[in-house]
Amino acid sequence: MREGRHGHIGHHEHRGHRDRGHEHDGRRHERTSSAQTFRRGRAIAFLERLQTKRSTLLHQLNQPEYDAIKLVISGELKATDAIIQEFIQSFELREAAPESDNNRIGEDEKNDSN
């Protein structure tokens, strides 16, 4: 191997470099864990925004002033429901989605067909 600027042959043989990786394993795990928690928090926040949009569409579906575009709203509601379910499954957020929301999705679809 080529001599480095510090006169060491190869960086793997320098004790400081080798030991430093082991010293930081605990901190690296903490950073990874906090990053996963941060990403999970962002995913849950996005899911909440999707559920708010779903609620808005459902509210609009029941308003007489939106009768002219009821089919469009119904389609958007069904698409939003599908996105929410796929998002929950993809990011394993089952516990972040309240049971009442999961049950309500099925009930809303039944009500839409009436």
C-alpha cells in the first residue's frame, strides 16, 4: 500500500481509525433510530393530512351545493381511501390509523352506493 501523508502504510493499520468506528457504533445506532422516528413522524403527519382531505371530501359529498359534481367528489373520495390504505400498509402505520377511521371507510362506501 502507498504511504499516506502521515507516514502510515494504509489507513486500516492506523489504530485510531480502526477503534474510532467501534466507539461510534452506539451513537450511530441512536442517529439511525432517531432518523427512523423522524421519518415515521413525517409519515404519520402526512397520513393525518390525507385523512383531513378525506374528511373534507366526505363533507362536500353531503352538501347540496356540490350535487353537480357529486360523481367527481365520490371518485376522489374513493381514490383518497385507496391511497390512505396503501400508505398505511406501505409504511406499516396500522397503529397510527384509528380503528374508527378504518371502519368508517367501509361504511362510507356503503353510503355512497345508496
